[in-house]
Amino acid sequence: MNPPSPRPAVAPVIDQHLEVAMHLHGTRQVLLDAPHARLHQIARLDERLIAHLDGLAIAGEAGLRTSDAALVAPFGGGELFVATVLALQARDTARLERLLALAEAVPDAAPHLASAFGWVSSQHLRGVTKALLDSPSPLRRVIGLQACAAHHVDPGPVLAAAGGDTDATLRAVAWRVAGELGRIDLLPAALRALEDPDDAVRFEAARAALRLGDRDAAPAALRLLANAAGPHRANALTASLLVAAPGDVHGLLTALPADPVGERLRVRGAGWSGDPFYVPWLLKQAATPVLARVAGEALSLITGADLAALDLEGAAPAGPATGPNDDPSDDDVSLDEDESLPWPDPERLAAWWQVNAARFASGTRHFVGQVLSPVQAMAVLSTGVQRQRVRAADHLMMLQPGSRRFNTMAPSHRQQRLLAAAQ
């Protein structure tokens, strides 16, 4: 008797798997930098994403063809992510080659391919990553290096070579990866790269040097970037404040411009400094509508006060909404930067601080309610909200130069496994 033939794939079911997987990928990208999401919440989303990706994989060639068909311009990151995950898991080199060629031709496509390389397990990357690292294409080497960083795999000598490449994007990614992987042997080269003519390369080299233990040239380079208009200002200020002595924080914050961007950075920077000295000033900012929510977040970063759990929330003030709306004539489709942050109640928050201030010594760096330490940073990685977890990963590198940076973007099951192993 012949064995039963496989059940044919059902096209509507495959289409639904693809649609939901793409949507979940987009939602996940937002949650990875969200002020309210915790690891267990991302884990629930990841479980759903895995289930829909498995549904596509079980469909075999039909699932692959359906993901291919979605790559019709204009397409988004979800389509690229799903197609790349399926190609990697199926070890379909022809499809992967087409996706890499697409990434080379379409601006801004590479990050979504790189996220797929970070999503799949390392067994699906055997042989693939090495081919990328050996490629003459700068973009393919970028994706290969990002895959190594996502899986904590040292790419070896190719990393140093990439740091001196003629392609500025590749140089910048190389220094980012060098810092995240704790390549202390590359610290002298990173310090030389502080003279690079490209702003992004200088920033990544300075942050890498800081993570690798330099506390002289790297902070100075980051301060220059923090005080200059450009895309690296906020991250440069963050990195500077994570190692700044209490006496230097005031200078860093007051040097910021007195414009709306500078004022927001000043508030956020007070939280990044971890110094309770700034709490009374942050309480005043919490009474200013345009700064209220970000001031509440900064207060929580220092004190650990959960505004919702402690009933320290207030009502949103009356006024025009920010971010996208239902008006078809409004071209603003950007998300509100403070979306999902609670509105603090200034009076109740001030009363809470009056009761709890004695627990916090000014001039001592605090992080989510406790004096900063490796133990506290690991605790925040386990239980904190995502933005706090990102800072916890940064703190651990500053406290332990040369360590590998915890990947807060990795699939949740991988993060949970690493956290369990560290206990």
C-alpha cells in the first residue's frame, strides 16, 4: 500500500500566515524600542511570529513562492524579513542570492535582511555568513558582520580589515560590531578611527573605544558629536553620560542648545546620568506638557518609580495631538516619540519624591531605583521595560569593558536562555 500523499497547501491559509507574519515583524520592530514593553510581552509576540513562519515553512515551495510574490514594489521590511527567514531556513541559496541582490539595489533594504539573519538560529547560517564576509560587496560584508554580532560570533581578522575599508558604511558597521563583541585588540585602531572624515564612522569608533575601555579620547569625541546637529547627537550624548563623572554631567547638559531638540535631550540626559541630583529639576519639567512624559521616563530611569503601578499618572492635557491622525490632508505619518509613555501627575510625583528622596544619594549613579552595579543591570535586563533594557546592556559593557553586549533585539527565547545561564 502506498503511503498517503502530502496534503496540498491551501493558498488562503498561506496568504494569512504571510500577512500576519509581516504585521508581527513590524510590530516587533516598534516594541524593541518601546518605553512600555517587557521581555515577556515580546516573547508572546515572538511565539505568534514563530508559529506563522512555521506555517509558511511547512507549506514548502508554496510558502516560498508566496513570499516571493509579495516582493513587488513598493514593498516593506516585513516582506523582506519573511522572505529572507524562509530562504535561510530552507537553505535555498538561489533565493537568498536574489534577496541579497535586491538589497544591493533597493535603498534601506539591508537592515531588514540583517534582522532576518539575527532571527534565525545559527545552524541556518553555516557557510552563509562566511560567504558574505568574503564577498567583494560592501553591503554583503555589512550583513555578514551584523549576523556575527547578533549571534555573538567573532568574525576574526575580517573585522579589522572592514574597519579600514574604503566604504564608509562598512567602516561604521565594523566599529559598531567591534564594540559589541568586545574586541579589545582593536582599541588602538578604533582610537585612530576617531579622525575618520565620516561622522557615522567617528561615532561608531568612539562608542566602540568607550565600550572597550577608553575613558579619554573617546568621551571627548562623543562630546563633540553630542553638541553638533546630526543623527548621532542623542546616541553620542547617551554614551558620554554613561561614563561621565557627576561633576562633568552638568557641563554636558548645559552645552546642549536651547531649542526644542536640545531641551528634550537635556531632560533625557538627566535620566541617562542616573544622578538623583536632577530629580527636583525633572519634577519641574514634568509640569511642562511638551516635556512631561519624557521627564517622567527620566525620573523612572533614575528612581525606578513605575508611574502606572504607583498611581502617579495624570490626565493628558488638552491640546493638539501629535503624530499621525485620520486627516487625509496631513502628510505627517511619523509616530509620536512619546507614544505609550504615561502622563505624570506632577503633584503626586512630587509627593512621592518627598517621601522617598532620602533613599537616593546625589552624586551616585542610580539605575532604575538602585545604585548601578552589574547585578542591578542584569536584573533590569530580566524585568525592565525595553528602553531600560537597552540601557542595561550599555551599562554592562561600560562596567565590564571587553565583554560582549547583550542583544536586546534577539528572539526572546534566546534572550531568556542567556539570562537564565547568567544567574
